[in-house]
Amino acid sequence: MWEFSELLAHTFGLPSELALALLDLHGPEDTRVIAQRGELVAGLMLERVGQVWGQRVVPTALISGVAVRLHARRQGLAGHLLRSSLADMREAGMATAVLYASNDAMYRSMGFEHAGLSLTVSAPPAAFARPGQVERLPVVRLKDPLPARRLYHRSMVHQDGALDRGEAGWATIAGEHLESVSEWIALPGPDNELRGYLCYRLTGVGPDRRATITDFVATDADAVATLQAVVSRMGPLVSEVRLNTSPDDLLWWGLTHPLGPPLRAQPWLLRVLDPARAISSWGFSSSISGQLSVRWRDPLFPEDDGDHELVVDRGRGRWQPGGAGTLPLSPRPLAALLTGRANARTLRLSGTGRWSEEQDALLDGIFARRDAWMRDRF
Ligand SMILES: CC(C)(COP(=O)(O)OP(=O)(O)OC[C@H]1O[C@@H](n2cnc3c(N)ncnc32)[C@H](O)[C@@H]1OP(=O)(O)O)[C@@H](O)C(=O)NCCC(=O)NCCS
């Protein structure tokens, strides 16, 4: 553990205690390493969670902290570690795997494809003030985040890409392994439940003092306006509010734009590990029904290869052996189609998909374009 934490700290520029805490959160069974001649040279972390697609939760493995010592790079170690981890996660019942990529060539060569984009933005607190905005409802400070977790769980189904977080995810939101622990501000609702909450952390001193909002959920318009007003009053001691967001994030929506360029735009990629499990757990658009005869090929899991019918009926999908196999499909284009990141024409013209022009319409008839996002960083 200690050796891998030191590799993580060195590779990603993390404080050593933070790297150790991250490993602790994942636990030994979801930490994979390679040693050569007694030295730890490569490692990664895994976490089993769920991810929301079309109001359903798809079992998903999160992959993070992929690191190889400098002297051991380009020998295939990361590839080996990733392939064996993907096989284990598939065996454990995960339908997909998701990661943030700093190097998409490597992950694409293993069947991952772009699925969404996470933005980190920064704005002064006053930018969150809306004309005529008043804090309409009383807010409280939560000592126990449990009601916030329940509210998140109820509302996450409305956001494609949202994670059904595990303990490591919640610990990251709460900053449990960081020096400055997060605060929770909430709007109480009926029956001991909440109408909304925000979780934030303060860091830096003097003019660099900043608030980082790690989570935000609101379930009615007054709750949104109230929590926006709370953020707008974080100045003058806080000069900057940081937020992991997307253009249709409720906290971000309705602000006066443009606010300047995002600090960071980070793509996240998804790999289909098991097409039958992914299709049957996915939430398709309920107004869509259709059928495709697919010829599936996955170099990593050839046991699934062959002709299949992909059937979608009233929002539910099935993947059954048989059919004429007229449309060639593989993990990368299927990831982009399921997540709605790109349409069939884009995938065909970029060489990601190898079907004919006439088949574009068949695919677009089943897979709707959508914008998915994750607030979580892992
Ligand atoms: C990225 C990293 C993990 C790769 O480790 P590695 O052991 O050198 O990778 P491998 O030798 O197993 O290469 C795997 C594949 O990725 C490709 N690849 C590896 N590094 C690459 C790079 N910097 N740019 C483009 N492709 C790369 C290889 O060509 C290989 O592809 P192939 O199987 O089609 O030939 C390593 O360089 C590292 O630790 N980097 C710093 C941390 C980091 O960026 N981690 C990724 C976080 S998302």
C-alpha cells in the first residue's frame, strides 16, 4: 500500500497522506499493482458503483490512479493491468467501466470511447446572484450528511451520467481525507427529508481564499434560487467559487454568461464490458421501439463475438444471439451510441463505426443523442 501511495503521490502530484487515504478508501481488493524484482512499478484503483442512464442504474466499475513508474513505461504494463482489471470487473457483474482520461489514445485502443465532458469553472460569488434574487427559505447546516445522501439518491435518476456513489465517492465529496473538511448547507423539507443541499469546502488564505462546491442538489425552483443566493453571499472573504459542472447543471444554469473559459474540461470515457448486461440494464428512450441485427466483435472478450439481435421496446433493451448480423458493432461505437455522445454519422465518418450510410438511420432510431455529465472526480 505504502509503495503504491508513493507512486500515486509522485505521478499525480498529490500530498502523500492524500494518496494513502485514497488507497485506504478503495481497499486492498480493489487496488491492483504489478511488481518487478521486488519493486512496485504499476498500479490502479477500482470501485464498483452504478451510473444512471435513462433513469436506470447500470453497474459500473470506476478506474482511477492508473500509474506506471517512469523507467517501466512503454513495456505494456498499464495495458496488462487494465485488461486484467476489466476482465475481473466483468466477472464481478459490471456492465461498463468508466474513467477520466488524460491519454485517450491508450484507452481507445482498449475499447473505451468518449461518453461525457466534465467542466471545472470558476466565478466570483457575486456571479451566482440573479436579479431580484432573495433567499426565500431558511437554510440549516447539516451535521450528519445522511439526509443529503438520501436526497441525492432520489434525484440522481434525473441526470444521465450521475453516479450511484459508493463510500469512496461520498468520502471524496465530504473531503474526509483532506485538511479542510466540507460543510453541508441544506433546506429542510417535510418528513425529515431535504428539498436541497450544497456541499462546499474552503481552502487558501487571504486573496486566494476559495470555496469549492463538491455537490449540489435541489428538487424545486425555490430550493435552487435559495441555494444560489447562499453561494452568491460567500464573498467578500471568498474571492472565487469553483464548481465541477456542465452547461445544464442547475447551479450553473441561469447565471449571467459568459463567465470566462472553464478552468478545465475533462473528458470521461466508457467501455462496454458485457453488451448483454449493458443493453438489458440501460434506460432507452421510452418512446423508441426497434430492432437491429448486429455482428459483434470485441478483441478483449471474444467469447461474446457473433451475431445478435438488439431489441429495444418501450425503454427496455434485449441482446439475444441470432439474426443476420448485418450491422458491424464493437465496444467503442456502442459506448458512444449508448451514452448519446455522438450520432451514427459522426461515428461512421470518423472511422469509429464501420456500418454503411444507409444504416445510420437505423442506429439513430434506437440511440438518442444526449448530454451526460458527472460532478464526481475520482
Ligand atoms: C499512461 C501510462 C499509465 C501508460 O503506461 P504504460 O505502461 O507506459 O502503457 P503501455 O506500455 O501498457 O501502453 C498501453 C497502450 O497505450 C499506448 N500508450 C502508452 N502511453 C502512451 C502515450 N503517452 N501516448 C499515446 N499512447 C500511449 C501504447 O502505445 C499502448 O498501445 P497499444 O497497446 O495499442 O500498443 C503511464 O505513461 C503513466 O503512468 N503516465 C502518468 C500517469 C497517467 O497519465 N495516467 C493515466 C491517467 S488517465
